[in-house]
Amino acid sequence: MRNAQEEEPPDPQLVRLDNMLLAEGVAGPEKGGGAAAAVSAATSSGGMSPDSSLEHSDYKSKLSQIRNIYHTELEKYEQACSEFTTHVMNLLREQSRTRPVSPREIERMVAIIHRKFSSIQTQLKQSTCEAVMILRSRFLDARRKRRNFSKQATEVLNEYFYSHLSNPYPSEEAKEELAKQCSITMSQVSNWFGNKRIRYKKNIGKFQEEANLYAMKTALGATQSEESPHTPNSTG
DNA sequence: CGCCATGATTCGCC
DNA sequence: GGCGAATCATGGCG
């Protein structure tokens, strides 16, 4: 305890950890709001599939589990820190009967103790962050759970894309309609069109066959304007 | 298993 | 906030 005397600025690593725990709703003020905010932040761009509410609540319960552990541990450390501090103060008080103890020395001791305990807290924060990251990658990274859309959904999307090939940018209303028809979210519709536009542009030749197919389909749909029960086309 | 298709995410731009 | 581009990670087929 004699060394480590120099004043260190706030550890950027620690600040980073604090920010992250706050963002994840682990270190936030209260339970419900924090976790919900973290989830909504994590799903801001990619909509979650509608059937993921079960996994979603699973995620929330696991996150609050992590949160509880974090808080009890943190509280334990803080309590231990203050207990140890008063203990050392008592020792110093005893020593002051036999030798001079300057206020500066007391100050220094307290600072050293706090530094030690805060380094322990940093470890706690680090492992908590790690746990949250693992949880997130398991539950919220939709890339790990990608499922191809149904053939019918892809058909609906392709029909729109190729019949609006000159301007394949569906409006909000159109996206909503497509999402409803395909039983997917609007974010997924946006993702699909984003991917489709860039991939179509990159290699128009590869999509020529597909383009012709859907051009023909819409042409047929326009002339027939009705579909018989057994034809596989679904121009609606 | 290797390869490509595909849905989702990230980053930079406006 | 939406978009293009690059990238990630999985699905699916041979």
C-alpha cells in the first residue's frame, strides 16, 4: 500500500465500461425503462420478427438477472470499501495516541483504499459487460437467426420491385402494404429493397431472367385481372 | 464441406 | 432518417 501514490486521471477504459453498462440498461436508474431502452436501441434498424416475443422476454429476464448480480456485487464492494475505510481510520486513530498522524496521511490512505476497490469494481464491470455482450449476440443479433422469407413473400416483393424497376423505392404506405402481404416487418421490407437494389444494380445480367419472369407475370395479371383457383400465380 | 444466395448490420454520406 | 456500399453470418444446394 505504500506505492501507487501518483494521481491517475479517470481511466478511459472504465469510462467506456460505465457508458456501455448504462446504455445496456444494466447500470441505469431503474429496471423497466433501462432494459426496454437497451432493447429498442439494439433493434432500432432491424425490426424483430413478430414471433420473437418469447425470446425477447427471455432476453429481458436474463438481462435483469445480470443486472441484479451486478448491483448486489457492486453494493457488496461499496460496503466492504466503507467498512475497510472505517477500520483503517480506527487504526490510525489508535496510532495517533503513540505517534503524530497528519490529516494528509489519513487522506492518502483513504485515497489508496478507494483506488484499490475501484479497480475491483472495474473488473466487475468488465465481466458484466462481457456477459451482456454474449447475451446480446445470442439473442439480439438477428443475423444468427436468419430465415429466408416464404416463397410467396419473395414473390410479392419481386413483383413490386420489377413493376417499379424505374423507381424501386416504395413509399411508407407501400412498404406497409407489402409488409402486411408478406407477414414481415416494414424494416424487413426496407432491408429487402435495399439489398435488392444494390444487388440488381451490381449485376443486372444475373437478374435478367427473373426480371423477364415477373414482367410477364404482371403483364398477364393486367390482361386477366382475375386468377383461377389452381394457377400458381398470385398477382393481386 | 464449399460455395453462393440472402437477410441483417454497419458505416459514411447527405 | 433513408440510402448505397461493404460486410457479416446463416441457409440451402450440390
